Amino acid sequence: MNKTIRSSTLTRKRLIEAASQVFASLGVQGATTREIARVAGVNEVTLFRHFVSKEQLLGAVIENASALQTQALAHPEAWTQDLKIDLKQYAHLYNTMLEAQEDLIRTFIGEAKRHPEAAKQVIQKAANPLGEKLVAYLQSSQRRGTVRADLDPFPAVDMFKGMLLAGMLCRSAKFNQGSYSCEEYIETCVDIFVRGISATPLSVFKTDVSYEPNKTVHANSSNSE
């Protein structure tokens, strides 16, 4: 009995991994259950024993892609209640998922307008849990008074995830020309986001640099007459 369960689990895992490869290379519309079964090394009948449709398999692929990150944030002890620390942790987890699934993400973005409605709903539902973890955290922070009460956490979370996604896409395309590291980008995103949502102003680094239009900038010195 245990051997049969293990075999079924391994087959399901192979199907999800194969589907991820096929969806990434052929897209949602181009992928077929026959091709996914071929890549997984099973027949199509076996595939349908585990997944009743291509859409259900698509949902499993997306859920699997973010499973480790979602699990890491599933317990209260995962959060320190320090906005900067917690959001940096979330950003690193989210970025790890983005980098691991870059090919799949690029394919989804490229054909997003052509996705059948059923596929769109599956993608949205499967991708929701990771964002919902952060929404719930921000709502809890609002109740504690550390996040602005007037903030709508849903678009705020979308914006934060969007910054991280844009950073991954730009880095992989070499758009930043190596002018800053991944870590520097993540820290900057977190810093900007935290300053925007915090209920109390954060300290700002002050520099002894003055600026006047049409005049040279002087740092740490005064003009002599």
C-alpha cells in the first residue's frame, strides 16, 4: 500500500515538473496533455488519473512554484512584527520564487491577453496564497497601529510584488548593466515601501549638501565671499 502511494506521489511530481517545462516553452494554449505526458514519461491515461484537465494541472504547477514560500510564511512565528525585517524576508522569499520560475513567468506575461478565461481564473486562484499572506500581515499591522489605517493593503501588496517582479525581469535582461546588486535592489524596494506604509515617519538620513539652482553644489563647506 505504501509503495503504491509513493509511486503515485512520484508520478504526480513528475507530471507537475513536466507540465512546468511544457507550459514555459509552449505556453498555456500551446501545451497539450499529450506532450506533458510524453515529457513526464507516462501515457496520457495516467495523466488524467491525477489531473482531470490541463487547467487543473496548470493550477498545480503554479501552487507548486510558490509552495515553499507560502509554507515559510504560514506560521505566526515567521513574522517578527518589525516591518522592515518582515518585508525584507518576504521580498527574499518572493524573489527566490521569481528567479526559479522565470521562464514560466515570462511565458505567462507574454501570452496573458490570449489566455482562455478558465486558465486566467486558475492562474489567479493558484497565485493568490502568497499575496494573501502579506495582505493579512499588513491588516494585522494596521490593527497594531504600525501601518497607516487609511492604506488599502490589496493594491499596496500588488505594488510591492510588482517592484520585485520588475527587478527580476530587468536583472535577467541585463537592463541595469550591473550598476547595483540584487540585494541592493531588494533593500531599496523594502525601504521605499516601508516609508510609504508606516503609521509613523521613519528617520531620514541627513546630508550636509545644499543645492541652489544654477549654482555649484557644495558639500560640507560654506561659500566664501
